[in-house]
Amino acid sequence: MRSLTRRVLLDTRYTLVGFPATALAFVISIAGLAAGLGGMVVWIGVPVLAGTMLAARLFADAERGWLSDVLKRPPVRPRYKAPPPGAGRFRRIINPLTSGQSWLDLLHAIVNFPLALVSFVLTTVFWAVPLAGLTYPIYGLVTSRIPGNVELPELLGLGDGYLVNLVFYVTLGFLFLLIMPFVVRGSSLLRAGLGRVLLTGVAELQERIDDLAEGRAAAVSAEANALRKLERDIHDGPQQRLVSLAMELSRAQRQLDKDPEAAQATIRSAITSTRETLDELRALSRGIAPPVLSDRGLAPALAALAGRCTVPVDLDVRATGRYDAAVENAVYFVVAESLTNVAKHSRASHCTIRLVHTGDRLVLSIGDDGVGGAHVAKGHGLAGLADRLRAVDGELAVSSPEGGPTVIVAEVPCV
């Protein structure tokens, strides 16, 4: 009940307080537009029209602030086109004319007035009728005894007298009171919807484009970092082993005729080195694209990761379906990198992994009882995971105070 009352009061304030500003914006915009277009032939109208757009921008900024209360979302202000560096005075004066959002602000100031007027009338009526009807028992005794006074029930043929008037007005006030929250809300949304389209629509679109660009840049950065890490791992591991293997085989070839037993020992060492190189290559290949993930999905792939971890892992997967490949890869790499960090740095004795499909999102939580101290800004691993998740519109949250425990939560949208 308290939230409903607060909602009605916020919507009422938006409609009633905003109406005078809307009327003033309408008058200024119409007058400025007429004066600007009328004086265009002698160039006087150009700065007049630019000034009108600046005034419309002020009213638009005020409207954007009010919209946050009605639409329950943070205010979004579009970026207005700035004058070019080194522009002259006249170019700076007419700069509002070159911004598309300035024209939308002016259009809103004009088109918003009829909707604001309708909203104002509806809100006023649906506040006045309940107040007048429900307070009739207070003033009705006086008005009913005024000679010659004809009240609405009598005009409608419902009868005469204070008691009839009392029942009629109280009932009418109560009915309007029940309907009022819906009418007031609808009236405010009627005006707020236009404001969102004209005043924040371009900004929201630009914000979405920026998010996509940031996600794409994050994906490129994550892939570049992964390739550099893979290249470094291959150079430091398998490549060095293969060079050593080639040298051992050359030595075995030279020893074969002179010292067969030494050649046998060298070949055995080469075989051992070959197996170690194959194991290392398999480990690196799992970091690229594990076949079990592509063939069977997240649950078996995560089970394989948990089975290879040197720290005991409790795995709880409640998402058995198949998802987009990019989503599955992102979740897999978050788990793989997190388990690597747990094994190398956490000094934990136990780790838990939980994956749940909730609504349109996959929620992954990884926790350990280690020493803590993990942070997205520290080290390459967690920062790379944040980039991978951002590439699929996901989010990464890390809670890891010094002394532990560590909890990593990743949310990824999925369809």
C-alpha cells in the first residue's frame, strides 16, 4: 500500500508540477520558431532559432530528470554535437542547429503540450472528485441548506435531501478513488513515453552501440591475450621439449654404431620426453576448444575440469541444455581459469562450482576456502575473464577479501 501511494504521488507531482514548465516551453518554442523562420531572410532568424533550441534543451534536461521517477530508470542525457575546434563566434552561435538532438528537443517542446494538457486535466479531475466526494459529510450540511441550491443527485432525478446527497457523493468519491491510481499512472506514462522516445531514445541507442563496441573490443582483446598466452606456453614448453627431443635423437643416431647401450638409453629418454610433450599439448588444446564441450555440452565439460583439478571440487550443474557456442565457451573458460587460480594461488582445501539457468541467464558461482586476495584488476587471468564475459554481454563479480573466502559470480545472458 505504501509503494502504491508513493507511486501515485510521484506520478501526480510529475504531471502537475511539470505542466507549467511544459506550457512555458511550448510558448517559447512556438514564438521562437515563428520569429526565427520569419527573420531567416535577413539572417536575424538564425541566432533566434539557435537560442530557441538552447531554451528547449534546458526544458528537455528538466524533463529527463523527471522521467527517471516515472519510468524508474536512471536519467540518460544524449551527447550534443560540440562546435569544431577553432570555430568562429557565428559558428558557435548556430551550433545547436547542427545537432539532431536539438531539433528533437524543440519537437518535444511543441508536441508534448497537448499530451501534458490531457494528463493535467485527468489527474486534476481524479484527485478533485474523490476529495470532494469523501469530504461531503463535512461541508454537505451547509450546502444542502442553502436556499435555491440544486445539487447533482437532484438534477439526475435521484432524490433530494442531505442523506441522498451524502450517499451519492461518498459513493462517487470512493469509486473515483479506486480508479485514480490507474488513471494517474496512465496519464503520466502517456507523457513520459513521448519524452523517452524523443529525449532519451537516441542516447539509449548510442549507449547500446557503445556497449556493443566495448564488447567487441573486449572480445578482440581477450582473443589476442589468449593467443599470446598460448604462443608463450608453446614456446616455453612443447617447443623447447621438441628441440631437446631432436637433439637426443641425433645423439642416439651417432651412438647407434659406437655404443648401442647408450643409444638405447637416449632413445628411452626421448620416448619419455615425447610423452611429456604430448601431455602438455593436450593440456594446451583443452584451453583452446575441448571436444567434450563441443560434442556433449557444458555439464560433461565442467565435470572433466573438476575431475582434473588438484583441489577437491563439488560440482552442481542445473543447466543441462545446449546454448550458443560463444556462451558455452565463455562459461567454460571462466571455470577453467578459476580452477587454475585455485590450484596455483589459493591454498584452498575445497572448492564449489554451481551453474544454474535462471530465466534468460546462466548464473555461475565458484567459491573456495583459500587465502583470498583475488581481484579483477590484478593479474592477467581474471581481467581476461571479464573481457570474455563482456564480449557476450555477461558480467563478472569477484569477492575475495584477504584471508578468504573467494567467491566469483558470472552471469551470462542466454536464449
